[in-house]
Amino acid sequence: MARPGDCVVFDLDGTLADTSADLLAAANACFIEMGEEPPLDAGDSLTAFHGGRAMLRLGFSRLGREVPEGADLERWYPELLRHYRAAIAVHSRLYPGAVDAILALKSRGYRVAVCTNKPAALAEDLLRELGVRGLFDAMVGADTLPVRKPDPAPYLLAVRQAGGDAARSLLIGDTETDLLTSRAVGVASVLVTFGPEGEGIARLQPDALLHSYPVLPDLVAQLLA
């Protein structure tokens, strides 16, 4: 069972849910607006999890167009968000076993939170659409604070709002950003191998790898013992 202050913080995209198809569709919708054929496909899921601007840059490059930067790129970013907001959970799905694992953690007394680099309003929308917002004690997004992961501040805020103790917490994620966040805070990192990078994420040498959600509660108990 958890001890007072024990808290598990989850990343969202690529960790709790596979959202890549809806993200890519939003980027492709921008290119269709430009009169182009959609340049991105399912094989670009890793780029999708690096954010809207990364998808736009890849799309322009693949179309053989000059890749815009600065204001020329930024003019399309709100359009991408508009398309994404309108169809945020058409294809997005929670990874198998995620809900049961969260429920098991809560039944053992752990506080649970989300800390994501997705804009907060979109993260809230997505969690509600997936039917799991009520499972989490806190949710901190990319724009909740002036800084985002890997700065430690959003993570620390998520733990605090969840009623946890940062010294008794750990981070579940899927990218180097999550690993760097955990190191900045000084907590254990668990990276999933079912995210966009697959088993290749082991190259980052996190404190633990998560191959499937059913084993997470016991893994958390070991790491926070």
C-alpha cells in the first residue's frame, strides 16, 4: 500500500493514450487548406508526439516546399490546433490496461496526476472524451505555467495539486523530455516501450521500463518502497 505523499505522475500523449492519428489528421488538414495532398501518414507517429510545429515542418519538407520558420510557421499553428480541437478523439485510444492500472494505484492509496506538454485545455478535453478525467487528482498542461517540461516546475505543481509529496513521486513517460524532467526533479523515471519509440526507448536508460500497464502497480510499489 502507498505511504502518505506517494504520487504517480503520467505524461499523456504516447504514455496514457495513442493520439498520433488525430494529431496527424489535424496537421494534414492544414495542408489540405493550402491546396496540397496530405503529406503525413501513420508512419509519422513519432513526429506527431513531438508537437504540431514538428508535424508542419515535416509536411512542408515532404512536399518539397520551403520549410517556414518564425511567423510564417506560427500562422499555421493555430489552424492546426483548431482542426485538432474539432476532432480530438476520433481515433485516439487509451493504451490497453491503462484504466485498470490507474484504478489499482488509487485503490492502494497513490495519488495520480497528469503532466503534459499538450495545451491544458486540449488535454482536459481529451481526458474527458476518453472518459478518464475523473481518475486524476490533478492535470497540468504546457501552458498552465510559463514553462513546460523538462523544466521541473509543471511536474512539481502537478504533484502538489494532487496532494502528493515530490520526494515520494515518480514519472511515467515515453520521451527524453520525460526522462529529463524526472532528473530535473530528482525522481525515478519509468518509460513505456509501447509508445512511439517502442523498445528503442531503452537507449535512454530510465530507472525502469514499462512493457504493459498491468504490471505498473507492482512496479510503482518497488520504486517507491
